[in-house]
Amino acid sequence: MSTTDASALPDYAPVPRSALGPALNEQGYYVGRVERNLYWVTDGTYQCAFLTTSDGVVVLDAPPTIGNNIQRAVDEIAAANGVSNKVTYLIYSHHHADHVGAASLFEGKVTRIGHEETRRLLLRDDDPARPPNEETFQDRRTLEIGGERIDLAWHGSNHSPDNILIHLPDHDTLMLIDVVTRAGHRSTSRTSPRTFLATSKRRRTRSRTRGSTSSAATTADSVPGTTWPSTSST
Ligand SMILES: [Zn+2]
């Protein structure tokens, strides 16, 4: 009987290339299309998204690790498509600094929208990097910006007291941050995402971002009745 020299075996399987995310450009970001005029940006770990409209660009979250590359990504896409690169709206998923800590880069130029609890918490934190959203809602709010629809919904405290669902029904996409659900999602994620972009079209889902302690997962058609799992704090 032959024996195997266990010392020659690796301690763990190599990380699959597909788990490392897309290659970043020289500026340190990747921008890709989610659906039509909806795009996502990543630095390899964090993500945000933006929607180009006839009334300017709507940015969904502004992680500080992506920072000025958010505008660079917008500029790149706007130039390629001949649309405005002017960011006019900024939507906050929740108040945590790792997802909206670059909000001040757009100060004075945008209308900020988020949950009423997000505003309260940002006023409490008094962080110059995270200006409070001046526009708020309680449970649901539908935005019509430049002919594009964005549904905001608060289903109760989960990852944070103010974390919301950002649903773009005409793009079959749901954005949810920092939440993992244990059942009912059909994500094709290969990693644990920190930000989750799900598209329900053709029963397809998309999941973005390498992450660590938390991820997000539910599909657009499973939003009603969502139950929340245990959460993390970032
Ligand atoms: Zn968070």
C-alpha cells in the first residue's frame, strides 16, 4: 500500500480566480453595467451603483474606499454614452461610514435621500464626511428621476436601524447592503458580498463585491415578507 506525504499537501484550496472579482483599472476601480443605464462600481471590496438619467446621475451609496473614483466611473460611462455626468442625487442605503463616507465629495451639488432614521443618526454622528440626507421617508417612497423609477423601502431594523432596500423595478434590480439571508435567495454569488445587486429578470440574480462578515441577499420578488437574519455592525 502506498502512502501520501501529508506535508506536501496545501493547507487549503487556492482561492478561485472567480472569487477575486473583476480586474481593476489603473485608478483602482472597475465599473460595469448592471442593466441598461444602471451601473456598479467596485474597488474590489466595496461597491456602489449609479443610474444615468435625463435629470443627471443618481448615485446609490458612496463608500470612502471608492471615493473620487465614483465620479471617475460616472465620467467614464457618461462620456461613452453621451449623457450627463452631473451627479444630482445621492441615495443612502444606511448611515454607516464605510458605505456613505464619501458623501461629502458631492456636497452642494446633490439632493440626498434616505430613511428618516438615517438622517437622525447622521445628525447624531455629526461627521463632515457624511452630510445628513435632507430628504427622508418612513416606510416607502417612490422616486421618479429623469424618467427612471426607484423604490425605497424600509422593512424594519436589520443590519442597522435604518438599512433600506433600493429597488429599481424597471431594471429588475434590488440593492441591499450588509445583510445575509439564509434562505430564499438565488444569488449566483461566488463570494460573500458586502453589497448585493439582484436582478430577477429571467430568474437571474447578480451579486457583487467581495466581502467579509456580512452580505446581502434577497431577490426582488421576495422582498415582501422578508425576515431579517442576525446582523453585523459595519
Ligand atoms: Zn453597514
